[in-house]
Amino acid sequence: MYESIDLDAQRKLLADSPSKTPFAHQKEAFAKLNEVFQLGKKKSASGMLVLPTGAGKTFTAVRWLCNHALSKKIKVLWLAPSYYLLDQAADTFKKDIREVPDRKTINIRCVSSSKSHAKASSIQLSDDVILMTTQTAIINLHSNAKDKFNQSITTALRKFIDDNQNSEFFVVVDEAHHTPAYGLRNLLISEQESNLGLRSLLPNLYLLGLTATPTYTDKAKKGWLSKIFTDGKQGIIYQADKEKLMMQGILARPNYTEIPTGTEVELDDALYEELTNKHKDLPEKIIETLAENQDRNNAIVNTYLADKERYGKTIIFADRWFQCVYLKDKLREKGIRVDAIYSQIDADKGSAEARNKVTQSDNQRILRQFATGLDENNNHSSLDVLINVRMLTEGADVPTVQTVFITRQTTSQILMTQMIGRALRGEKAGGSSEANIVLFFDDWKRLIDWADPAHEDGGTKETKVPKRERYPLEYIAIHLVEELSKSIENDGDYPMPPFSRIFPVGWYKTEITYAEDDESQDTMETVTEFVMVYEHTQKRFQDFIKFIDKAYLKDEWTKERLEYEWIESEIKSWIKIYFDADSDNIGEKLSSSVTKIVRHIAQNEAVPHYYPFEDRELYDVDKIAQKVIDLKLFHHARNKFLQEEFTKPNSLWQTFYKSFRNFETAVHASEMKIISDDSNIPIVDIPALKPQPVIRELTEKDKKQVKERDGNACLCCGDNRRLQVDHVFPFILGGQTSIDNSQTLCMRCNGFKGKNEIDFRTKKTPLKSPKAFDTANLNKLVSADKNIAESLTRVINFFYNCSAVYRIVHYKANSDKYLTIWEIHLFSGNDPQWLRQHEPQIFNFIHHELGCPLVTGIKIVTHNS
């Protein structure tokens, strides 16, 4: 998305629409910003603006920038952890850009991996405001990519930054409490010569952080915040008090209601891994199933109908267009004034009918009607309910909303906060004194770390839902119920594990920043997760953490996005040394637990905090079973005793076991275990603006054409398996998605090429001089089946940056025995002397990586066709 905005035309267009009047706390913030950021004096400064969700962080920052920075032609780089936060900021800039004095035009560019946004390679030196996801900025500030001449590629972002080296420059970081995350803090303040941060690259930098939650209990993260934001009190320029804003009627007080849908959801191992190890949100298949569930949708409808007077003006966040239609029809049948908009049509990429159900103009008309109570002819026609699919990119401003329905759980804290924020306007802001946050939850059979609706700036103490720090108890409950289920399914033949293997002695709390595995989502989030520690693993974890804390960790561990396969290969030896892969793998969590520990230490430069489970002994079910036996309780008396224990006030039995039947089954299993050696004890049986689409990928037809053109084989190594179509000049650096910019590579060659420009369609090197021989990574070029010709061809072709190899003669004719002297034939135009200089490294590769120790010589010649 790019717009060059004519300010005079914008002022005329909005002449009848008065500018938004700031509240008192926003005016106070303006004054503090003026004190810290003394523009024109080239005196760098940094600090945070702290306003609760709903109090106008974005508006406050944008209005001040328009009045002070943009008016002085100071460039602005706005960073946010998610593409839909960029849309919100862009919409605010467009509304407030008329406030910029003494300017004719302002150029705004929104940059991310989202199809609705501009590519990073499109950035121009004439841009005034660049709104960019942090992940895109991290990738593009320092690129290690090379062009076909093996020269470093300077990205458009870096050119933009370098062009402003001697000018004043403003950087705004939304969700600034995430700045201690490794990638983001390096982007901002790194002093490494090869990876300088913006503060080092821009001597006249002004850095403003926006957040609702500026504090950390973690000392390491507190320390990083103070290094990044150096002005104000503890880095805070201005902080508004949430309780005071509620008292003043600027914010509504949130009331949370949890509604069970009664829907059970099972996850197979592959999907569970996606959610836990790869930290994705719910898979599309699951979302689709939930959206189609009529009983579940009826529960949503009935919840609204049961208390519609209290809910008032309501936004319902749904997931699919057909779910919107179903909910709308059912509510209309009951006389509710309701409509629906679809800001993100899901699903079937080929379903034009689905995508065309509602047009963009329809969306705007319905949204206006919901906000103003007027139809397209300005007749009074109010709506009580608006159903939508993620109405976060519409720039909707509906202050009169009293209630939001969040119809399913999400793992995204940012998304959760944005949805809740739609109802937090107070009476003075056109809203109400209280906001109803209605949360629908399903019965998930495996533990998932859902986003906490209350989070740090959610409700008051009276209205808050349980905090995430209680989640370790759910870890115990899920594992316990899984074991009970196995026992029940096997008619008691499966023995329950002992208390020591179900109830941990404590847990480590880790905080890790993850980047969405799907690059098109371009989202980063910091997630709190727990590592369970048991009696027999406590010492092992302590020893492992001591080792990791002092060990040299590869830089990869600090990154927000890691390949699961790479992680597994790295931790394998550590598990072998410090743990028992069988007995310590409780709940099949050992690998993920070790990974969390390492990533936390790498990113935070501190060990995770350990919390002992102080009440653990109160929940030893063996003691309850022993008491039943000692008191000789049978039938009714036994049942009454267990019921009282299970429902005891302030007890966690219900949290752990979920149902009385589960608890009773566990006690019975313990009784059986206790009396197994004493046959005299009786046994009691229990009954059981429309953006232009960015083309990122060729059509299947075009891919087929490319592969056929390239002989249905990898142009680098000749492999004909796991073929992919690669951008010769990388897409992320501005390369076009076209047949002319495409080549066929196998998955291994494509992965090793990465973001570099290498054209394997050419047989003559474009290099003017030989590049370094990458001995450290040669093992990555070996085929899985150790195919000699493919593997060695890869090494040589990557060295020459083209398809330099004509053929390799290494086997005796009509024999499966390899020669002792190999011949490497190069196409004309590739200097053999370049390769001869590295014969020792090639010999080492052939002997050790390819497993051919009897090779004694290499003959490198030019093939003359």
C-alpha cells in the first residue's frame, strides 16, 4: 500500500468533518513529548508513551508526529509486530494528515509480507512515513544476500536509512514492551559492526515506544528496556493511569464472561505440534470445522438473545463468511437488527462466489450504518449487532459498542487485545461505563496456551479472568486426565503412573519471542510457557541449565523463527548427555522443554525463573486412597467422603481432575495399588482502498511450464525429486514472480541458495574473481542418499554461482566401483584454477562427507563443446 496524499485536497475533502479533539491525558502526553523530543536541535532522545488499551496510543502519537515531526520534514519509520496493527496506524495517519502544516504532500507506504501491503523492495527515498512490521525491518536492515557477482545487496530500507544518516529521524515502536526481544533490540540498538542498529546508523534518532504494559518482573528484560529507552523516569515519558481514565469516563470497565460451547475438539499429534512447537494459531481445517458447527453457532445466538438488553450494541467476531450468514439469519428470525461484513474472506482460494458475497462498498455501507444508525439514504436505520470476520483492517471507529463476542479461542495475544479494544470506549468517548467481553471456549482435549483475555491491561481485580501464571496447573490436569483415559480405555489394565510422575515439584517460566511460521502473516509475539519439573528430573534440569548458561550457543538460537528439524538436530546430543530419553519424556514433552529452556536463555541472556509447587503434597491421591482404606469406607460413605474432598473450598482437585468421575477413578486405581499385596482388604468396584494483489507464487500451470522448460530436474544438481520453483532474484528483495525470473531447484539447493541471487540457468560464472570456499556448510549440500554426483555438483556450482559443471567422471564404466582419480569437467568460461586452489577442501569433502576415502586425485578440466 502506497499513497501520496495531497494535503490541500485532503483538507477540502474533510472540511465538514471536524478534527478529533484530544482528551486531557493526550494533551498532557503532547506536552511531555515536546519536553523530551526537542526537534530541530539534533539531540537524540528515546522514551515510552504508556496508555492503556482503548486510551488512544496510536492517535496520540500520530497527532503529535503530524504537528511536530512531519511538519519539519522529519521522516518517520513506524514499526509494529503485526500487519493488521499497521493498517490501524495507516488509517489514523490518513485521518490526521491534514494536521500537518506547511506541507503540500505526504507520502505514506505500508510494508509487510501481507498481500495488501507494499513490498520492502518498493521503498523510495521520497517516502515520508513508512509503516513496517518489525520482522520485515529485521530482515531488510542487514541483508547477507549476494547478487550474481557475489556482491552484497543493499536493500531499499537500508538505502532509505543511509540517506537520512545526517538528518533527524523518528522511529515509533508499537507494542514496545516487546523491544527486549533479541531481534527487535538488535534492530534498534545493536553496536556490532556487522549488525549496527538504528541508533548507531542514525546519530540524530528519536525513538518512541508505545505500550500499555511497560513493566517486567524479569530483571534482564527490565535492563534491556532501560538501555533502549533512556529518557524519562525508567524510560517512561508519560503514563496514564487506567483506573483514573475509567473514573473519568474515558475508558469502559471490562466485564468478562466465559461461555462454554460444549464442543469437544480433538487434535492429532501433527496439529498439536503446529500449535505448540511451531506456535501457529489454529489450523484452517479446525477453524472451518468450528465455524460450520450449527450447535456451536446456535449457542452463540442464544447467548445474545438471553441477555440482549444488557449487551446492547454488539460486535461478533466470527471466522468464516458462511458463519456470518448463519448467525445473521438466526438473529434476524428473532427480530434482531443485524448485518454482517467480511473483511477477510477465508477459505477456498478458487471460490470467487464466496469472495464476492459482500463487496468492499457493501462493507463500508454496513459499517457506516452500524456506527451512525443511518442507511445509505441517510434515513434512520440502526443496527444492534454487527457480525464480521476480523474487522480489524477496516479502520472501524464505533465508540458506542458495549459488547464484543469472541467466538473462539486464539493463541495470538495481539489479536485478542485488538478485538477486546473495540468495546473499551468510555462514556466521554461516546461509549459506555462498562464493556462486556463475552468469550466462547471449547473443550480441547490437549493443552494449548491460549491468549489471556485480561492480559496485563485487562479488567479490574473483580472482573479479571485467571492469569496465565495459573496455566501450569492446566499442564498437570491435561497430563493427569490423559493417563486416566488410558486406564479407563484399557479396563484398568494400564497402571496409573505414580504421584511423583504426574505432579511436578515445580516449573520453569520461559518467555520466548516467536515469528509466525507463515511468512505471509509477518507476525511476532512473545509467549509465556512453562517447563514442568518432576522429582527425578529436577537435578537433571539444574545441571543442564548450568551448562547451557555458560555454553557458547549458536546465534541461530536467538532468532524468532527456527526450523523444527534444525532444533531437533541440535538438542539431540544434549538430551543424550543430560537426560534419559525414555523415563524423562513425560507427556512426550522432553524435546519441547529443552528447546524452551535454550531459547529463553539465548534470547533473554538469563536463565528462566523456577517456581516450586508448594502445595504439591496436598494433592497426593495415594494419601486419599489410604485414608479410604484406613477408615473402611464403602459404597455411600466412601462416595460422600470423596465428594466432600473433591468440592472442598479453595481446593484444586477440580482444576486437576475436571470431573468427579475422573477423581474417583484415580482414587480407585490407588486403592488397587495399595491393597495388591494384602488380599484381606476388601476391594470396592466403582461403576465405571482496494489494494492491488501482490503475486508471490506462480500458478500451477506456470510452475509446470518452468519445470518442463528446465527438463524436470534441478538446474543446480540434476536431482529430479522434491522440485521447487525458485525466484532467481529473490521476491523479498524485489524480484518479480514471473516465468523469466524462475528456475527449477530441488528443495536442498533452494534452501541453501536462500535470499541470494544465483542464476543456475547460466553455464558461465558471472563472478569476476573467486569467492571464498564455504567449508563450514559443505555438509548441508550432501544428498540424503549421499548421491556423489549430485552432492559434488552442488558444491562446485554454488562456488561458481552458476551451473558450471558439465559432468563428473567418478565410476568405472559398467561397474559400481568408483575411480581413484576423479574428473570434473567444467563448461567453458569457468576458470578451473579457481577450483584447483581448493583441492584440499574438496578432497576432505569427498573422503569424509561422501564416504570415498580411496580417492587419491582430482583432475579439473574445461569441456569444450
